[in-house]
Amino acid sequence: MKELQLKVQTLTSAIAQELEELRLISFLHHPPAAARRILTKGYIKGDNFPAAIHGFHSVTIAHTDILLSSHPPGQDEIVFLWEYEAEVKPLYFVFAKHKRTSYLKALGRQELTPADFVALRPPLNDPQWSNFIVWNGTVHCELTDALPPQKMAPSFYVLEPLDLSVQYTEEHTYGLHLSLVP
């Protein structure tokens, strides 16, 4: 079985920009400071996100393996990485740099390399980087470490369709195993 080791990175502006340019995720931001400074009456409402029949959930992650999946058209997720416990295991996100259809073709041809992925330990409770939309078709997963055992599993919030469909990519059927390295 072919093993790809993905180096965990800290989220930077450059990585965030790349993920947004690839239309994998979009970070949620308040209106620009210039617009907020001149507002004296009323309010500014940000971009609309269609959220019909969505649920708002707290999700706790205990997976320690990379189990990539995506969601079908119309099933986007809004992620809020807000954690109030101080002693939690790290939370990681892995994103493929290709949307599902392209990813599956590359997987089938066994052409994937570590450069086709971004493995992140995103910051928790960060106003700039802890809120983002994961667009449908984005191949991704969340996971944590088995150690240290005395720390609890990490949790975060997600707004997602109540009938969210998870479409796994099943790398093992193509003889591929992905793992994280610090």
C-alpha cells in the first residue's frame, strides 16, 4: 500500500488564500473596518448564505485516521472553531486541493502526492481564521491525536443540512493510506 505522509501546517494568510482561490472553503469576515467606521445608523448585513433546513450542531472528533469525504451539491457546511475547554487534543483538518470529481480521477490513476493536500491545525477561538464555509464537493476530513490521553477530544460547531450526505472517497480501495506528520 502506498503511504503519503502529510505535514501538518499552521494556517497562514497564504494557505487561507490558496484554499479560497481553489473554492474549497471561504472564511467568514465582518464588513471591512472602513465601512464599519462610517456607519452611524441602521446596520450592515453581510452576504447571504442559503441555510434552509439546517441544523446547528456541536461536533466532537475522536477520529485519528484520515477518512476523506465530501458532500453533494447544495450541502455546504459552516464551521465555527470555538472551544471553551483549555485542555483539548489538537484538531486537524485535511483538505484535498481538488474537488471531488478531479480528486477521484487522480486517485484512480494513482497520481496523488502530498502536494495535492493541505493538512492544517487551524487556530481555535480566532476571529479571523476560526469561521469558514466548507463548500460542497470539497474533499476533506477532521481528526485528532490519540495522545495525550488525559486531554479531551476537541469540539467545534457546524451549521449543516439536517440530511447531510457524506460521500467517502475510500483511498484504501486504491491502495493509498494517508497519515499526518508533525
